Amino acid sequence: MMPDVKKEEQTGWLVLAGSAVVILIVLWLISDGGELAEAAEQANAALSVGGREDMAVHVERQVEANGELRKTIEALKSQTDFVLADEFAIAATERQPGYFFKRKFVEVRERLRDKAERSKIAYDQNIGFGADPAVPPDEQAPYLLTMLQLTEKIVGIAFDSERPLESLSVSHGPAIDTGPETRPALVREYPLKLEVRGGLKDILGILHRISQSHPPGKDGKRSDFPLILRGFSITSENATPKDDIQQLAAVFDLAAMRFISEEERAQDPLAFQPVGGGTRGSSSGRPVFHARP
């Protein structure tokens, strides 16, 4: 039996989420300040050796447009950039980040377990981190703590559905740096996948809430962030068309996006390459840390 979902409604959700991410990344890439800034400087230098005055005006307008574009990007970043909660931040005095992650993992697992018991939802209590009791390497701790925060957010959203879901599972992907081929990376994506079984209304409720975030506090500081919908599929598990209650299986391909700071980018080896020089193994980005098996 096919799920009773309006095609226009499905398409609208996917287009809205997909286009927002594409627009944001494209704007950010073309305003990297590498090739564009270099071209503007070269054009401006040419004026001193006989360039025309209208070329100077053109360069000035291009620089102004670039500045306006950066303002737009900063506004978009302020709405979508990942925010690491203080609870999951590793203090400078922390000597064993791996143990710190383990302690936080136990705390989050207990909080989610309490929620699940009230709703009687079947799920893997290791929430995508595997059953390995070993403490992870310290260098993996920042990635793992980020994924732990994301996991608690999305699983918490799923547990808060109006009617209890039948089942739930979550898995993590490697963090990926993305940016121009020959320039320092601009964005770090933290992907994860949520798979649920339940009713249509509750699945659509999850789809709606993943894009929401709490507004900044009175001090202007952000404490929440939206999740980016990278992909979505939904299928019916009804045995016959006569089944009264639709049981659906849905897969949410999600990610949080963290924009890499200028300080971090300045330490990338590609920052010391001439504009247009240097190489990166793949234009699709590069893995940073991998999820534990």
C-alpha cells in the first residue's frame, strides 16, 4: 500500500531543504576571497600602466558586490552554523578527552533510555556508537562529542513524536571537509542517518522539526542549530491495501554544518599555496574522522 502523502508536499520539503544548502555552499565557495580577490588586485594593478577609467569603476563595483555577498553569507551562517553545547566542549584543562567522551556518552545514553522507556520504543541503546567498551583515542574525542550532541538532538526529536514510533536506529558517517579544490576547506559536515518505523503524521512531524532551532538568547548568543536534510525516503510496510493504520519506514539522511573559522583555515597547508596552485585529492571533500564500528 502506498503512503497517503501529497506528492507536492513531499517535493516541497525536499526542494526547500536541498536548495537552501546548495545556495549557501555556492555563495560561500564563490566568495572565498582567493581567485576573486586575486583577479580584482590584478585588474586594479593594470590601471597604473594604462588601464581605462571605466575598468577602475568596474573593479570597485566588483569589490563592493563581494563585500555585500559576504554580509549575506554571514547572515546565513548565523542561522545554520553548528553550535557546540558547553556540555560537550572539551576544556583546555582536560587531560583525557577520550575518557571525557565516555562519561558523556553514558550520561546521554541514560537520558535517552529514560525517554524511550516512557514511550516503549525499540532502539539500539548504543545509538550508533557501537558496543566497544574501550576508551577511544583522544584525537577522536572532538568528533565523537559532536556526533553525540547531534545524536541526542535527533533521537530526542524522534522520541517526542505525538504517537510512539515502533522502532528507531541511528548511524554516523565520517566528518567531511568541503571547499574549493585549491583553497582551504570552508565547511565541515557531520553526517548521520536516522531510520524509523511509525505513522505518517509522526514521520512528517520529525521532518518538520529537524529544520527548527531555538532563537538566540537575550545576550544574542545562539544555543541551537538546525539539521540539514541531505536526503529522505519513505516506504509503506502495510501488508494489504485494507490495512487501517499505515506503518511506514522512513530514512532521514542528515548533517550538521560547521563553518571553519578563518584562524583554522589559515593553518591549512593550502593557505600557503598561490591562488590556483596546490592540489587536493578529491573535489568532493576529504574525510576528517570516521565513526567507530
